[in-house]
Amino acid sequence: MEKLEMLYEGKAKKVYATADPEKFIVSYKDDATALNGKKKGTIAGKGEINNRMTNYLMQKLEDAGVPTHFVEELNGRETVVKKVTIVPLEVIVRNVAAGSFSKRYGVEEGTVLKAPSLEYSYKCDALDDPLINDYHILAIGLATREELDTIAKYAFAVNEYLKNFLKAYNVDLIDFKLEFGKTSDGTIVLADEISPDTCRFWDSITHEKLDKDRFRRDMGGVEEAYQEMMKRILGE
Ligand code: TMP
């Protein structure tokens, strides 16, 4: 399958049309941004790591009963996906306090939460992706009640699966962000990516950060952290 015209360029990926009206090709970049685009850089090798890790995990999640947009990996950076309309929500699940949760509620980073938490942000760069609740989502019409229930069910299913999967590699799943899409027949599927860009991964023993927080917080060892996650999960 070949790339036709570029339809969209995001911060970390490009999306291309294909000859099949129901399929897109995504191409992962090494570009990295943080603070809603205010901090920019590149992370060498990130595009390939994120593409391959996402595809590997999405296939596992399909087997575990979560439908995804994944169709076929074309090469290191490029993947065929189902054409979807993205539901403009960042769906964030947390197991351990970190990042904006710690800041907002004054809960020390690393505190294990008494129950997994779920929150939504409205995907809108001009508004800085504000936190949004169910009632607001329904009021604006970003999703229906039924779609939101499906999204929440899948988000917690992804959490249970990934948390257990990663435990075997000595990685704690602190939190992560998902995006969902709607296929042309209205089916909700997991879309976007699952990678060190969109998850917090901590070594279970040392609590070393193995994710994009190393870039966001100028900690150094960014490429090494991505490579380490790739090695642990895909063995290379
Ligand atoms: P937060 O603590 O900054 O809200 O981030 C929670 C999780 O969501 C963390 O794993 C990083 C991920 N995330 C994204 O993938 N994209 C984003 O734009 C934001 C704000 C967070």
C-alpha cells in the first residue's frame, strides 16, 4: 500500500491518504514537543520505537478484546490504520500520582492511588487541552453517552491488560493517555499510539523514569530510556 497526499501533520505523526478510502497510513516522526508545543526537540530513533511498540501492544490488546485501528505495519516508521474520525478527547488513566494530577491535587508523585482514575481533556490546542467532564462532553456533543461508556470501558480494559503485561518486564504503568476514533460505521476503536510519549513507565525496582518525562523535565538519557523500553518489550 502506498502513501498518497498528506492529510494531516501532527506534533509526532503525519497521516496520509491511500487508494483505499477506508485506510490511512501514519508515519511516525522523531520530533518531540511538550508543554503543548512550547518546548520542541527531537528524540533520535523515537519514531521507529513508538511505531513498533504501538503496533505490538495494539495487536495484544485486540487479542484481549479491545478493538483498535491497527491494520498492518509497513516498515519501521509507517503503519496502515483504519480510517477513523478521532473523538477529540485525551483519555487519561492513572494508577500512581504524577504530573498534572500531583500538581492539581497536591498528592506526592509516586503515591499509589486507591483506585485507578479516569479523566478527559478536550483536544484543542487553542484552549490548551482543558480538563473536561462527562456532562460537558455531552453538552458540547463531543461524544454520546453510549460512546463515552464504551471509551471508559476500553480505557480501563487497556489499563488492566497493560499493567499486568508490563509487570513481567519490571515496568510500572504509572499513567497513560489514549485516543479513540470512530470508523465509518460508527464503531469506537482505540487509535493514536501507546508509547513512551503517551505513557509514564517507571522501573519497578529503581523507579527510574523510562518515558518522555526525561524530555519534558530535561533529565537527559532520553534516547536511552526509549531504547530501554523497546528492549524490554520487544527484546531489541
Ligand atoms: P499529565 O500528568 O501531564 O496530565 O499526563 C498524564 C499522562 O498523559 C502521561 O502519561 C502523559 C500523557 N499525556 C500525553 O500523552 N499527551 C498530553 O498532551 C498530555 C498532557 C499527557
